[in-house]
Amino acid sequence: MGEGGFRLSLHPVLHAIIETAYDEDDSDDEGEDGTENKKIMGSILSNMKGGDLSKTGMPVFVLAKLSFLEKFANYFANADYFPGYSHVIIPDDPKQRFLDVVKWYISSFRPGWSEKSKKPFNPILGEVFECYYYSSDLTAQPPAPAGQYLGADLTGANVGQSSRCSSRLDASNEPSPVPWAGEEDVVVLAEQVSHHPPITAFYAESLKKKVQLTGHVLAKSNMHGLSAVMKMEGEALLKYLDYNETYQITYPTVYCRSVLSKPWAELGEKGTVVCLENGFKAHIQFHTKGSFGSASSLHSVSGKLLDGDDNQFGYLKGHWNKEVKVFLSSEGSIDKKKKITEDMMEPFVQIEGMRMLKKRVRPLSEQEPHESRRVWQDLIENLRERCWPEAEKAKHRVEQEQREKKKERDKRNETWTPRHFEVYKKGKDWDFWEYKNALDKRA
């Protein structure tokens, strides 16, 4: 029997555990040669207009079992480096804080990464995903005290209600992004704030550590030969409230290769980390292997570390999915004529083997209709069962409902207003978004 049917017969307490513990499943469908899939993909690509994948309907067998919104929560799952976790020390030295942000940035691409290159669902307008990460997951499951698991009271009463949330609610007169999480948790909220162009806004915070990040991404997808390319336009702003520091972050491009055979993915082009107050900056190049490159170049990176006067004081090199090493000049800046060899570099970020936490979400029965896993529940279940016709119908129902809502808004001359985010700066091609009730506004 499928997992959906199995859950329905469970005791409500166990139901809460399973629903909440569910994480994305990007497993491949083994046992089929994919010949028919290749024919379908070939037909779609040959008829695609302008190379724009965002305007092209994709067959359900290429879909991952989660929304694009949920992917943004993965950036905060790396428990060894994200500064919002209780056990991660935030240094007093500005240069070291900058280096620690760079470490987190490089390591943030590994959680949730899949070489199998399944495509997440395109979020609908107004769709929301919220979750939290609990530091104690590093040492025990379920966490103490007994009777609490994944934010739920499992003593039999108030199933799904967290007794840990009072500290977060009491810390401010204003509501927090995920009020059912605790003060020590890292909480994440994402919302699809625009459909044309497709813009996702996201926010994360640690109340205890006084760290927050607000960002937005315009994902531009198109085809280059047999590669699908997704440019991640936009930025994120990571803030240390106790130090009055803001780090401006940009993201690399995602490449999906060999879309007509066995797809695989890699990152390419440049990403940046810049401290707006003291000028420290990192320019990180994500090198692409392409279809014919050397295997050693897959997921490789290199980068320059610069001070506020644009003097280079460090050099990075390695693989963002394994390990990155660094050379830091003891003389303040690196002589441009100096050749940096492998034996001069020392460990900087150890990604392979780092601790990654699972997302914690509420049971489906407690989620709002606009939350991602509720929106796509039927599609996810049919993808698990590999029921392609039913999955296609489920996807069509969601999309058709959105078209009808758009028509109704147009009739009433209504403009969609996002629930959680607002524009703080107008841009040429897109607007810049921030969380309405960020920690720095509540503090």
C-alpha cells in the first residue's frame, strides 16, 4: 500500500511524527530505461519558444517531490557553519566574522543538493513554506524533554502543538516568522511574491543569536544546447544585529546537463559575499565541468578574499561539495607576482561529512491551504507512487485554480499583496524584497 494510505490508518500522534519528519525525496526511478521519457523531452524542447523554460510545461516524471520554495530552506541546514546555531561561535574580530560567513556561504550549497537533477515544482503565487531547524537534533532524536518530537507534544493531548514556542512568542510583542518554533531554533520562511516575473522571497533568523537573513531570487531558466540554465538573479542580506553588520550575498548559476540522457547538475559563474560596513569581500568562481570537461573540475571553486581597500589578502581553492582550502597572507596582502602552490594552503571549509539537519514542519493537517506541502500534496503522493497520469491531473488542478483566481483578481482590478514580504527598493528589472517583520524591526 502507498505511503499516503498507510498514514491515514495511523494513530494521530504517529501521524504527526511521520508528516512532520517527511523531507524531500529526490530518488531516481530505477528499473526503467527512460526511452519514452527521452522522446517526450525531445518533443518539448523542439517546440519550446524562445528557449524560456519558465513558460514551458514540463512532464511530471522530471519533477522532484517538493516545491522550489522549500529548496531555500536547505541553505541553513549546515549546522557546522551557519552562525544562527547555538553551538556556532560568532567571533569578535570583524575579519574572522567575514571569513566565517564565507565558510557558511560555500558550504550552504551542499544540503539538499542532488546529482540526479530533478526539477522542483514552480511555486504558485502566494505559496508559503515555513520550517525550523533544532540544534539538539545534532545529539539526540527525539530531543529532551521526553514527549516532544518535531515541535509536537506527543503525550496524547494537543498533538502538533509545540510547548517550546513560548520563549519565542514572549521575546517580542510582534509575531515571529514561525511562532511554533523555540528561541534556540533557526526558523525559515519563504513565499512566492511574484509570478511574472517569478520571484521567491525568503527569510531566516535565530532569535537567540540575533542573526537574520532576508533575500529574494528571480530564477531565469532557459536552454543552451542540451543544458538547462537557471540564473539566480537577486541577493540576500545576512545581518549580525549585535555587531551592526550586513553581508550582501549573490548566488551562482545552476546548470542541468544532458537533459535528453541522464541529467546531472552543477553550479557555475560567480557568487559574492560583501560586508557593507567594512568592505571585506569574497569573489568566488564556480567552475563548470560541462559535458566534456575533466572530472576533477566538477564542483570546483576558486576565489579571492579582499579587504576594504580592495587588497587581496586571501585565496580559496577546492570543491564546494567536499573541501575548500585557503591561503591567507601573513603580510596583509598578497603580492600579485606571488605564485600560490598547493602546499601553501590550509584547510578552510570541510563540507564532506559536515552535519546537516532535517527540516521540521508541522503536520499537514495543521498547515494552511497555501503552504507548499498542502498545495502540492496530491502531486507529491502520485509522484511517490509513480502514477504519472494522476500526477499530471493533480498538477493541472493546482495550476488551473491559480488561473481562475488571477481572472477574478483582474475582474476586480485587484493587485496581489504578499502575506509576509514587501518591496524595500525598486529595481530596473525586478524589485528588492524584505521580510515585513524581521528581527531587526522587532528588537
